[in-house]
Amino acid sequence: MRRIISTVILALLLSIGFADAQTYPNKTIKLIVPFVPGGPVDSLGRVVIQHLEGRLGQTIVVENRPGGGTTIGAKALAASPPDGYTLLLIGPNVGYYPVLFPKVDFDPLKELAPVATLVTWSHILNVAPSVPAKTVAELVAYAKANPGKLAFGYGLGTMPHILGASFKNLTQIDIVDVPYRGGEQARADLLGGRVHINISPVPQVAPLVQAGKIRPIAYTGAQRSPDLPDVPTMIESGFPQVGFYPDVWMGIFAPGGTPAAVVDKLNQAINATMKSPEMAPALKRFGYEAKIMTPKEFSAFFAADLQKWPPRLRAAGMKGQ
């Protein structure tokens, strides 16, 4: 009798999920972006939803929830109904929580349902023109000769934060950490001379490099960036430990417990969007590479990624906020 009851309940749950998928979506979808407006992740999300709306037949609105190293946005998603109408755009940041935010009560495997991966990318290490260094070796030498003089600006809990900590720990240089809610604020202060070192995605700094407002030192990808081909990689510069090849991935999540049929429908629409000809110019402009996975593949990738980051952060000497 218990087996029969369990079978009936499972059948009912599956039928409910199927019915949800049949009618989904029938109202506006909200995409939480736990980063500041105008940044690389925000820009990516807005471009993707422009092309995704037509495939889903519904409006998608962006809600920026920066702060707390992305924990504010992630917890907002976890508190949302698991119906597919609230989504989250985030990347490896969730894997940093156990080290950077150990007091945050958040179980990503339980509270996040992986939907679809979007892109990957790497970063450029930049300095202000006032810094007399044109190579990584020269930057290290200058920082050691002038302890505490240089300031490194970064978005708290972001990959530039991780890369900078790795670089600082590896080279044992004495530079001042200046955390911001997002990378855009750090770049603004780099231009204003309030910080001297910054790590950013290529599209956000390429125009500034071309205008001579900042100086690129090295690229963290495995090969040189096609947008800044004269800038050597960290590997070429003699610092292969600074970079993760590529550094960042970004994906879409739903709240844990979202019906599999709804997740599958979203995955198919998002994957079709990322493969579409209309997305190609945007990906090239951003310097991103599309990353396509099924929900099952993404779930396995995400579980492995969560295990990867804590030891790397601890090895870089990073501690809780």
C-alpha cells in the first residue's frame, strides 16, 4: 500500500510539473542580477533577455541586487517561489561564500536549481598611468620598493577580487585593498587616481586603454586577447598561477525545487538564444565565449565548482568578511 501511495504521489507531482511547463510562462519573469547596473554581468543579462523574451513569449525584467559579495541577490532568489518566474544570473561567486562569508546561511545545492550556462571570459590587469610599470615584473618591483603606496580596487566577492588576492599572496607585495560593491566603481576610482591597480574584463577597459587613460599589464587567459593583442598573458609574464583559464563562467539559476519541466523549457530557450546568430555580435563585443550545457551537465559542473573554490581562496590567503 505504501508503494502504491508513493507511486500515486510521484505521478501527481510529475503531472503538476508537466502542467506547469505546458502553461509556463504566462506572466512576467524577473531576473535578479547581484551586480551593479552597467557592469559586465548586468550588460550580459540585458542582452540575453532581449533575445530570450521572443522565445519565451514573455517580458523579462532585470532587478539589480548588488552587495554582500552577491549574497544579497542569491538569498533573494532562494526566498522566491520555485515556479520559474524569478531567476538569478550569477557565476562562481557562490563557491566563495564558505570562505568570504562563512556566516551566511546558504546551501547552494539545496537552494539553487541550475538552469543554463551562458558564457566564460578572462581579465586584464591594469594600472593607472601614474604607476611607472609596463610589465608585471616591473609592477611587482615597484610595489616592493614602495610598500603600502599602491591601492588595488575591486568588486567585493568577484573574480577580480580573487585574482588580485592570488597575485598579492604569490608575489608578497604590500598593497592596500579597496573593496567596492562592483567593478564599475573601482574602475571609476582608477581613472580618478584614487586606486592604482584594477583587474577587469577586456570590454570594460579596452576603450580606456586605447584612449591612454589606463595601462594594461597582462591578460589572465590562456592566450592573448584578440581585442588587446599586444598585451602579454600572465603565463608569458612569468605568473601562470594568476588565472584560471578561463576565469569566469556565468549561468542562470532558478530557486531550488523548481519543476524539472520548467527548468528544461528555460534551458532549451536559453541555449537556443546563446547559439543564435543574433547573439554572436554581442558575444564578440563583450569578449565572451558561449558555454552551452544541459541542466544535468550544469548541475554536475556546479557541484564540482563549489568544491573547487574554497581551497583556492584559502591558498590565496583570503579570509571572511
